[in-house]
Amino acid sequence: MGETVISKQQKKQKKTFLQRMQGNWDLLLFCLPGIILTIVYHYIPIYGIQIAFRNYKAKRGIWGSQWVGLKNFQRFFTSAFAFTTIRNTLVLSLYSLVASFPVAVILALMLNSLRHKRYRKVIQAVTYAPHFISVVVMCGMLILFLSPRVGVVNMVIKALGGETINFMGKSYMWRHIYVWSGIWQSMGWSSVIYFAALAGVSPEHHEAAIVDGATKFQRVIHIDLPYLAPTMTMLLILNCGSILSIGFEKAYALQNDLNIGVSEIISTYVYKVGIINRDVSFSTAIDLFNSVVNSILLITVNAITGKMSGNSLW
């Protein structure tokens, strides 16, 4: 009897994809637009990766251009910009990850602990609003507010008897401005997923903890955080997978000749080489290196977190 049950379960597991989709075509149609967009914008362009291994000429096309192998990669790693751009990208990415990741979690926990719904909605609206500001507008605001001549911040400093500071011209300040302005802009939106996860916590757990004499802080540590752990793990893995793909727009918009020593990252360098200097093969090789490193980091972090916590993407 036991063997027949096991054999039936094995037959069910051996069903083909089409057999499993029978009766679920509506779900497939629902996912179809996303699948098409993913194929068009993420898989079809893979054909152009070979440009990184060629001396690409637009007149000759991809297949007609000369094959040069790893020459473009060698050129990048032996250039004076390789170490600087990789270092700046890593420092900026790790700084952003370490600083922003706990802020969103803390904000979600604080909002979840706030019992006054009216105040909670006001705080949520205030923290969510900056997410909808354009990156270009955000950079314009930062440059204007921190301007040494007309900036509000410098006006306050002068009113207090201090001297004006060229914030955007100070290399040691640029990373802090970049990271913390990004945290201010994204912390509300990033906390949404954590706040949604906390909605699944049963009130009975908190009621039992209150009966046992647990404080609010103890309930957050021993009830709320364990519920958030799987979500935090998944987001950490995804963030580590794009650690070298930090945003181009903001870094380029805030970049100038005085801070270029810390603001020149891989994405801005690729733009200058590929679009401004029109060296397509070289810029493709740099971007391919960036993607390969991100993939390796994603797989490595996923494997480590899977073994340590049991939570992983696959």
C-alpha cells in the first residue's frame, strides 16, 4: 500500500511543464508581458556581448569587426583608471549598503510599534514622498542647497559666524552627501516591504509576551525581527548582487573636477568612454567585467546565507 502511494507521488512529480500549466493559462497570460519585456531587454542584448572581444566598427557591424580577444580587458586592467574606478565603486556601494540597509528596517519597526494610526500615516507619507522626486531634481536641489554662494546651508553657517564651505568640492564630503541623501530619498519606500512582512505577525505572540512581562523593545527583538529575517536575507542577497552597479545618474550629476577622484565610478567611466569617446568595444568590456563580478557575488552570497541561515534565493 505504501509503495503504491509513493509511486503515485512520483508520477505526479514527473509531469511536464505543459501538463502542470493545464488549467492555469490565465496565470501564464498574466505573466506574459513581464516575460516578453525580460526577453527583449535582458536576453536578446546578450548577442552584443561579443563586441567586448572585437574592435567594433559601426560600418562593418558586429560580425565584420576584427576579433581581438581579451585585448580590451587587458587595456582596462593596465590603465591608470582601473584601480580608482573599481575602488570608488566598491567603497560607495558598500557604504550605501551598510548605511541604508538597517535604516529601512528600523523605520519599519518603529512604524509598526506606533499605535496611533493617524501619526503613522503622516510619517509614512512624509518618508515616502522623497522617493517620487526625480534623481536629476534631487541632484539640483543638493547643488543649490549646498552652494557656497546662494546655498541655504552656507547662509546658516555664515549667520552663525562660520565660513562658507564648498561641499561639492570637498572629496571627503562627497561620499557622505551621496549616500545620506540617497537614504533620505529611499528609506520610506524601502521600508514598505518590511512593514508588509510585519503585518503577518500574529497579535497573539505580542499578547503572550505582554502577559509574561516583556517590554516593547524585547518584543521587537524576539518577535518582530525573527519574522523579518527571511525578507532581510533575500534583500541583502539581491543588493550584494548589484554591488558594482551603483546608479550612474546621481554620481554623474554630482560630479565635478574637484571631487572626481572619489566620484568616478565604473558606470560614469563607461559612459565617458563609450558615449563621449565613442570607444564602444572598450566600454562594453568594462561593463561585462562589472556584470560578471556582480554575478559571482550574487552566487557566493546566496550560497553563504543559505548555509548559515537556511534562507536563499534558490
